[in-house]
Amino acid sequence: MSHNAETPVSAIVSLLPKRRLPWWRRALRATGIVAGVVVGLLAVSAVANAVITTAEKASITPYGQKVSIPAGDVNVYRNGGTGPTMVMLSGYGTAAPAIDFAPLIRELPNFNVIVIEGFGYGYSDQDVRNRTVENITAEIHEVLARLGVHSPIILVGHSIGGIYTHYYANAYPGEVSALIGIDPTPAMTSSTKAGEPSAVAGSLTQLGLTRVANAVAPVLVQPDGTAFTKDDRARLVAMADWNFGNASVSDEWAQLAANSTKTAATPLPASVPVLDFLATESLAGIPGWMHNHENELAGVTTHQIQVVRGAHYLHWTQAPLMARAISSFIGEHASQ
């Protein structure tokens, strides 16, 4: 005797049409998958970047010497010259100031050139905060004292370095024989207060994304002109990958407007000769660039503005011309 077995419920359910998830749940699921892949790739990139950076730092011999001051260790490069002392300060965020200035330094063998790499730059400590103009200039003064530099110095400032040379000349009267500006940032009053440092740029470096960007677009870090050696260029690329967006330069950027305002409060000393090189590209692209520099120099007894064909980093391509002009200006106007 036979009978029909009852069909299991699970079998019936399996025959029913599948119910699709709502679109928003499908979107969330897809987003989660993509996010997981991105996080994984970033983790791999960060590990690879750390390994490569360690290997690079082990294989590339550091230049200069470390000078210890209370705030940390400052790296200093000296060319070994025996003439008048010239102290160079780089533009904002320059990864390796001593290498950046190399074309101009090589054209100035008759000067005792010193490049002070402030905190966040070159081989100096990278995590020193409170980058006020008072602290930055006091640190420069302290480094020079520890180096035994006591005679009047020639201060050279590129870009934002012009703000620090301006402030320094007022903070330490009688200790500066001349100021040289390389397309310098003029000190101007701003309504902007000191801002909060951003960690975004530093995070990009730690994740290895800066390294990727520089590899994909070498123009981001490779200087113009033919004055740099193969070793110079290799160092510039590597150090840009190491130093971009660190804590010190991030804090310096947040302080920029406040530092400019404090510097502008006191005019340049009338008795200190000033030679400013202004780039044609800056004059063409920045409204008021010439006017603002003329205003800043109005009370200086001896001053010259020399317009030089080129971009903001004039010392990359116009070092011979600039060195001749500097030597002539110093010989005629600066007492040592």
C-alpha cells in the first residue's frame, strides 16, 4: 500500500521567486566592498612606503651637521667658504633646502654660505610645533650662536623666507649687514588669525600617496633647469617623499597669516641694504606683486629690485646671474 509523502516546506520555498534586496541595501553592500578594497590597498601602500623609506634613509648619506637647541635638532649645511657669512632660508615646504639652493651656492664660492634647515625641513626634526615667527627667528639666532657666528650676516630668504629675514633684521639690530630676497613674500597685515594645523598632508605621506603622486607626475618635485646633478635630483625626490606635510610645516602654514601680520607691524630697518629679485612669472600672475614689494622697501635707504626672467624658484635657473648681482651689491653696500 503506498501513499504520497507530504512535500517539505523547504522544497516549496525553494521554488518561490527570489526576493531582491532593496536598492539602498545593495548600494550599501557595494560601498562596503569598495571601502574594504580601498582600506586594504591603503594598508599595503603604507607598509610598502615605510619599507621603501627605511631603505632609502639607510642608503642615502645625510648631508650637513646637526645643531642641538632646546626645541630639537636643526640640520645645517655649510659650503666651507671663508668670505662674508651668508645665511640662506628656504621657501615654505621645501623638502631639502640645502639641495634646493645648490645651484646658487655653487656660484658663491667667495662667501661662507650657511643653510639653516628649520624644523620640518631637510634633516631637521619634523615634529616641533608652535611655528611662530618669534620662535623661528629665535631658533635661527640660537643656531648661529652655537656655530660661533657672531659677525654681521647677509640673510637670504626665498619666498616665505623673506618674512623671517624681515623679522630677524628688526629683532637683532646690528647683526645683519644686508638682506637678499629671492621672489620673497612681502610682509602684509592680514585679518586671518593663526589657524589649526592640518594632518591631511602628513597622512598622505604616511600612506605612501605622496610617493605615488611624485612617481606618476615627477614634475611635482623635479626642479627646472640643468644646474642640478643626478645625485641632487635623487635626493630631492626621496626627501619630498619623506618630508611632505609633516607636523612642523603644517603648523607653520597655520601660523603664516599671523606671522606676516606681526612682521609687517615693524618696517624694514632703514639702514640695512636690501636686494630683491622678483620673478617675471610672479609679476605676471600675482596682483600687486611689484607694488607690495615697493611699499615694503619704501623706507630702506639703500635698496634695489631686480626683475629676473623665470618662475618663483629663480635660483634653479638663474643662479649665475643672481650670484653676480649679489656679489656686486654686497661689495658696494654691505659692511662686514
